[in-house]
Amino acid sequence: QLQLVESGGGLVQPGGSLTLSCAASGAALDYYGIGWFRQAPGKEREGVSCISSSGGSGIYADSVKGRFTIARDNAKNTVFLQMNSLKPEDTAVYYCNTVPTTNDYWGQGTQVTVSS
């Protein structure tokens, strides 16, 4: 059974950068499209970015376009989210999941806090 574990979150100042990782185990990740999602306090979870099983250009929410980059390394069974020019409104718990999402694959997420 596929398991996904997010890591790389932390506290960063506005304008800073972080790289999140979504590491897979239990199955080869290259069969799956993968998406990054986030949930801020008091808000619903929203899609941030996704990438197809073979890689290539990702798809981005308007709120992160031009600042975030999604990439995958199928040899390492990992999908990354490079986040630059971070803003306080990017503060949230970030999750990865297959696309379309599967309830069984939601993990604990990784907290990203953007604050001075």
C-alpha cells in the first residue's frame, strides 16, 4: 500500500524559501500523478500544485504561480515543492496526495509558517 510522508516545513520570514518533500513507500510513485495541498487554520484544504506521473510542467494555483515549483524524482520516489518568495498567507499545513486524491493517502502534513 502506498504511503506518503511530507517533510521540509518550518518557520521562515516573508520573502524566504522552503523546499517540501513528499516521500513515498510501499509502491512506486511513478504510477501516480501527485499533488500538493494546504490547509490554513479555519479554512478548507485547497490544491496548490500537481504534476503528472511522468513529470514535466506542473499545474499551479493562481495564488502560487511564479513562486512555487513542483518537481519529481521517480528514482528517489519523491516529489518536491520548491517555495520561493513566501508570504504570510502561505502559512498552512501542507499535504501531498495522489491526483485524483485518495482518502487513505492523506498523511500528517508538514507545517509551514511564514512570519517575521
